[in-house]
Amino acid sequence: MADQRIKIEIDGAIATLTIARPEKLNAFDIDMLKALGAACDTIEADASVRVAILTGEGKAFCAGGDIKAWGAMRPNDFGHQWVRFGHRVFERLATLRMPLIAAMNGHALGGGLELAATADIRIAETQIRIGLPETGLGMVPGWSGTQRLVKRFGAQVVRRMVLGGEMFSAEEARALGLVDAVAETGTGLSAAKAYVLRIAQRGPASLEICKLMIASANGEDNGTAVEALGSILAASTGDMREGVAAFSAKRPAEFKGEWE
């Protein structure tokens, strides 16, 4: 049975993923991480989906990881079962084929900010606070807070959050480039929906290719981006189908190298 704390709603070309654990400020446990990964598979397999929204239910966007889920883990289990697994799920979210918009309806702290950073565009409600408080707990950001955030936002602003414990308002975050737009309280999701309608009108193939090229230029997982683009180009010549057909028929392939 699917974990109901990760909700999926598909409306035409738009998929909305909602973290629905408001009583815990949408903090993650292992089962929620698994459900988020499965949700990525679901929306990516739906050819009608051209853009996705990520948001939270209740007063918070996401408070990161539930301390009860990881606080008692042994170091090896914490590193592998929690940090590395969460890192893989967030990477899955960041590399969705379609653009992803984060509607930050509440505070995004620690893993919650790392979650928001997987999105291509972030729209924050005016009342929220943003920060990486992990060092105050004697730990470090583990879901790409010192990696993806540095690449997307710059090292200095991450230093201020991680080393100095600074937290930023929505307007401060916009000035620093942590979020792209600020909406009034209670309007973040509607603002995100208005934005994604603009995206949904654009060519889905060009959106996917541009997302890969931008990630490559920004030093984010260059190998995956280059190989994905190369595979699309090779398949577009028809040579791949000819190669498979020739292999199945046990005959020499007749490659033409012509673009379809």
C-alpha cells in the first residue's frame, strides 16, 4: 500500500507532489523517502506530465528528517541507510525529466531546504524561514546541502547558513538567490500553478533537453546529462532501431545515420 504521506495529484500536464505529515511539520522518515522515490517514478512514467509542483501540507514546507527516525542509528547505519539513501532519493527528484517547481508554503530547514533545492524554480511564501541548522546538532547537512546548494546558490551563502547558523526570511532568500519569487501567505501553491501553466505551454522535449544542458553547465552530474543527450541524439537517427532489428534477424546492419 502506498504511503499516504506522499500525495500525487495529476491534472492534465501538471503533477503535484504533496508532503502530507503536517503534525510533524512534514519531517521525513525512511518510508516517506521511499514513497517520494516511487512518486518520482510514477510521474515520470506518465507521458502526459510536462511539469511538476512540490509542496507541503499544513504550516511547513518540510522540517527535514525526523530526528526520531535517525537519532538512535549507529554511525554506519546512519551514513548508509539514512544519509546515502536520502541523497539518492533527492537526486532522483532533482533529475526528473520535467521541470520541478517548489511551492514553499512554510519553513524549509535542513533537509527541507535541501529538498527545495532539488527544484528548478522556488516560490516562497513571505512568512517562511530558510536555513541549515545541522551543525547546531553536532551533525552536517547530508542530503546535498554542501554540494547541490553550493553549485546552485554559491559557497558563501551556504557558509553563512552552515557555519554561522544564519536563517533567512523569504525576502532575504530572494535577494540571495535562494528562492526565485515571494508570494503572500497562503498563495504559494496558486502562484506555483500560475507559473507552471507558462512552462506547460512550451515544448516538452526542448524543456527536458534544456534542463539537462543547464545541469551540465552548472557541474551537476555531467556524466548523466551528457550520456542522456547523446542517447537521445543517437536514437533520433534511426540507427538504434536498425541495429536492434539486425541483431534480432542475425543479419548485417545497414546504418544510414540520417536524422528522423
